[in-house]
Amino acid sequence: MKLKQIKFALAAVAATTFFLSCSSDNENETPTPTPEVKTEIGLSTSATLGSYLSDKTGRSLYFFSTDANGQSSCTGGCETVWPPFVVDNLTADKLGTGLTFSDFATITTASGKKQVTYKGWPLYYYAPVSGADPYGNAGTNTIEAAGQTTGDGVGGVWFIAKPDYSIMLVRSQLLGHDGKNYKSDYTVGDGLTTYFTDAKGLTLYTFKNDNFKKNNFTKADFSNNAVWPIYETDKIVVPSNLDKSKFSVITVFGKSQLVYNGWPLYYFGQDASVRGANKGISFPSPAVWPVPVKDSPLAI
């Protein structure tokens, strides 16, 4: 065999050996594992409360009814008992099944914390005092354990954070379309009223000229619906201190409208879907379109 042919053959053998060696090494390499993304917010379930929001360890999260405008109104000593829920850099892949990332945001509390909100509601833990005794030891505030929901209903203003409320409660000042403050009896003055909103805190109203489960305002072609839009839903999921049996659904020209104690429920167009706005209470005059409250009388 000529010298040139011998050199070529040796080079070919060497190249084949190198290729096989590299292929073998690649097959034995362990693939780099993808970092696990931990769920920061998920859904837990209670036999009495149904589905509700919880943190990564299963601890319950809550809404506060006085957060009417979407900002935290729990400050000072309140924050000790109801610590704000904080997550750094919340992303969609940190949410559990059934939750939508666009429903979440953050606000800055008075104490400078970046508190997570859900559907406009700031989220909190419940941390009641534990360890107090008759000898004067005050105890400490401890966030309730995973699976506990003892904060629900506290003071009639704290409620478990559910993903599917159709009614929520807001405790706020009534400020009419005329720029005046109103009390719960619709006389001019300062004072907080606890009334119904939708899941995102948008104020709901009743119409004094309606009858029991009878909408007397909305026209068949819905040409006046922009003024007082019907609250269109067939879901009845309410805070635990409300009597669910007092809610029902009626059909208004083919659409479902939620009713409380016989009163059909509406929005006010000029509230412009602004959370916490309740201008409708004085339009066209006070108490023609009152906000629904727990003790609203039965419609006739």
C-alpha cells in the first residue's frame, strides 16, 4: 500500500474513534434539571366555605371590607393582627390551578410593604393573640396554621378571600353625585355604611320603584341600561355572614339579574366602574337608588 493511502486510512480510523467517543460521552451526560417554580398562591377548600385563596403553605388569606378604594386601610395595631400578604416578584407560574395572573397586583402599604391584591382587594393573614394567660402574660400574635379559617367573619368586616364571590361587602362613606357625604339613612353627614358590591368592589344599588323580584326600570331594548346597568349574573356566592337564601335570580328580557330580598340589583353608570364610588345614592335625589344592605327590607 502506498504511503499516502496508509496515512489516509489512519486518519479515517482516528476520526471515527473520536466521533464514537464524543457520542458516548454525550449519552452519559446528565441533563441540567429545570429549576422548580414554587406555587406562592393556591386554592384550598373548606366544607363550609368552599374554595378560597391560601399561601404556599396552605395558610388562609382574607379581604377587609373597609378597603373600599382598593388601598389598605389596616394600619398600626391592625397590621399586627392582620399582617399584609407579601410576595416578591409574583409571576403567573407561581399561581396554583384555577387562578388568573391578571387578577393580581400589588400596592404599597402605609408601612412601606408591597402587599398583594386580588381582584382589587388587598390580601391579609390573620394573626390572633396566642399564649395569653391570667397572670398578665399578653401572648404573641401568631398567623393561624394551614387550613384554619378562624378569621372569616371577624367583626363583620373580615372575610376569607374567595375566587368566586358574586357579592362582597364594603364599609365606606357614602359620597353622592351631588358631592355631599351621606349617612346610612340618607341624611347629609359623615358615617360609614356597610353595603353590597360585586366581586371587584363595584357598588350595587336597588331602585325604590321596583317590586318584589320585578325590575320596573329596564326597557325591553335595554336602551336605558347604560344609566343603571343591571347586575347581570346567575351566581350566588356571598360572604358567610349573609343569608344566601335571600338572594335569587330573575330573568329580565332574556338576561339574568341578581336579586336581594326581592330587590333587583343594579350598577350606576356614572360610577364609571370606579371601585369605591357610590355616587348613585343621591341621583336623581337621595334614597331613590339606595345601596343594598344586609337589613334591606323585603320588597313588596
